[in-house]
Amino acid sequence: MTGHADPPVNGEVSFWWHQLGRPAQRPALPRPPSSSSPALECDVAVVGAGYTGLWTAYYLKKADPSLRVVVLEQAFAGYGASGRNGGWLTNEITGGVSGYRDSHGPAAVDAFQLAMDSTVAEVVAVAAAEGIDADVHRGGEHTVARGPAQLARLRELHASMAARAGTDVQWLDAGAAFERIGVAGTSAALWHPHCARIHPAKLVRGLAEAVERLGVEVYEGTRVTEVSPGLARTEVGGVPGDVRARVVVRATEGFTADIPALHRDWLPMNSSMVATAPLPPLVWEAIGWEGRATLGDSAHVYMYAQRTADDRIALGGRGAPYTWGSSTARTTADGRTPERTVEGLRRVLEDFFPVLRQLAPDGRAPLEHAWSGVLAVPRDWHASVGLERAADGTALAWAGGYVGTGVTATNLAGRTLRDLVLGERTPLTELPWVGHRVRRWEPEPLRWLAVHGLYATYRAADAAEARGRTRTSPLAVLAGKVAGHH
């Protein structure tokens, strides 16, 4: 087999946007007529035009077309994680279920799981109804274990999933797992049906167009510097302007740290991805992956991947996980990724699928694109949705902290925010993540040391397991507990 060894495109937001073409920016918020008057007044002001903000706007306008709903975005719709993610529309509950079981009981966890299951179907249905071709394929989710330590953790995960409603999980032994996806060194795998592969940028682009058709106003190139009940303080070209609303919705996810008053609420975690060239049929005969399930593993520093609609492998993982001071600048300007991270992800690809080394003259897996982005991590790794009303009747609502599992959770959050904004008590507003509060992250240098120490420990544990360690390192277990990730 032959191929090319050209260096991959690096950055340009993401492979997904590079493939579609970077969109023309919508108009910015108009300047206020005077310094004493608001730039705009509306019923609901949504800050952030990613999945959370757009789904919230979509469901609010569907529920009450008379509402004036405005979306404010500092770059363009889908510029952040919504246009850079791995394209997993899956039913995973962010942060796991043990904390929710302890605080709310097993019935609440089951309700949450079933809500996530139905949300996968909801996103697929809305995409079809709105004519959004997002390369949706419902192939389920395949989680592989490689080696005895990963196998033990996978057995624990299987027992946890099998014990609650709505998971529909299946255990695959080594042979059955390898037959579905030919990952070298497969020991076993889990598969469940509640996951679809998507093209992230196609979904967010189509969703932005859908909300505009409903009458939602989307203003891009509009930075929000402060949020409070009834007020979003903006800046366009250095000119400030206030947007006043009955309800302000903060849907800023990994960019929340850029709002000074919220700097330590959620940590902006970096994640990076690479995409191969389209792979020839001979390679797919060797790998399999005919069901096009999303693919993850049981390592501490885990990977995530999909087989794209045009037969590439898009694979992601953690490179440099955190930048000093919760800065998003390095990974949000254009998604450019350090070369060592690109090569690290290439090695993961080659380790999982050795056949890829045969595709290029230099014996390396052929990559066409690399990019990075940020996701929001709360101190306890649990996402939340909420709304607080002020004495004057205005309110501030929020959703986020998805820790990388937001493609599905954002839709559930959007529908929940709709109910909270409209003042309706529904099964969605009773889910255990509603109103969830957690302490802020520590100041620097503790924040930087903690995150980098956590991932250094995880990498060391993974390396030890690759050398033959048969049990999970106690240090890795302790690191997860100290970090609040358990």
C-alpha cells in the first residue's frame, strides 16, 4: 500500500470546520444608541452559540414563539467544543453515577440514565426533522480493554452498568470484540446501543440555521465580559453595551474561565484530536469496524475515536491537559496543537491499528489534520444545570461542565433550561444534576500542579500496565480521588 507523508494541517479550528469551510461570521450586536441605553432588550439572552446555547434557544422558541430570544457569541456558532469534539452522541452520565446514587438514590440515577438514552434519540430525530445532515450513524459504543489491568476495570464498569436501568450493555470476549473492531491486543470489550457517530460541525451549523428560522437572533463577534441576573455585559470592537433580559443563560462551557468573576468555577481542560486520510478498502478489511460504533478504551488517559462517513479515523486524547492560569488562548485561537501531542496521538493510532504503518513511505500512520479545544471540568467532574431568580424577578441560568461528554448532555440541558426558564416543574427539572453545586477550583499554582500531577500519574500507570502490570496502580486510584474524579 502507498500513501503520502505530508505533514498534517494543524489547527484551523478543527478538521470538521476545515472540511466544511469556515463560516462567514454573522453580524455583531448593534452598538447602543448612547452610553446610557442598553444595546438590546429581550426576554432571554443566551451567552454562547455552542450546542448548549443553541439547543436552549431552539426549545424555548418551540415552546413559546412569542419570546424574543437572543444568542451572543464571541466568535462564530460552533467555534468551541461543539465544532471540535469527537462526535460521540452517547448516553454517558458525566462524572459517573456513584455521587448521584449517594445523594439522590438509585431511582434518580435510573431516571437520569433513561433520560440520557432518550436524548440520543431526540437529537437524531430533531436533526432529521430540521433537515440537518450530520453524518449520523447509530452504531453504538465499543469500549475495549487491552491487558489484565484494563480488563479488571472493564469488568467493574460492566457490573456497574448492568446493575442500573437503561444501559443495555453487552460483554464481548476477546474474539467477539476483535471481530467487531480489530484493535491490536484486545482482551475484551463492552458494547451498548445508545450512541451515534456524528459530524460535530455539521450538527452545530445546522442547529444555528434552525434557530434562526424560528426567529432567534444570533449575534457573532460579540464578547460577553460579565453575566448576572437580567444582564449580559458585552463588548464589540472595544465598545461596551448591555443586553438586558428577563433571563440570562450562561452557556459558555470551557470559555467560562474567561469571565473574570467565574475564573475558577470550571477548569478549561485541553483535548486534542487527529484525523487520518481516507483509508482504502484493504485497510478496512483488516480492521473491520463495519458497524461504525464509536471506539474508546479503558486506559487512565483514555482515547476516543470514530470511523467517519468518508472512511477516516478521527481519534482524540489528552495532550497538554491544562494551561497555567486557566488560559484558553493557546487552544482557542485556531486549535493549533503541539507537535509532541500530534505524534503521541499518531502512536496511539499505530499501536491500536498496526496496519496503518503500511500506508505511507515513512512507515507512519497517514494523518491529514490535528487540532485542539477546551472543555469545562467542575471540581467534582459532574455537569450541572440550574437557574437562580433575583428579587426583581430576573434570573441567571446556566448549564455545562460536561467533561467531554456534552454532545448528548447539551440537548438534555437545553430542554431542562427551557422548563426552568418557563417556570415549569417537569421530570427533567427533577433530575439530580439540576441545581448541583460544587466548590471552586484552587488558585494557582495548586490548580496547575494538581492537573499536571494527576495526568502524570495516570500516564505512569498506563505505561506500567503496558509493560505488564496486571493491577491498577494504587497511585492512580488515589490521584482520581484527590482530584475529585471518582
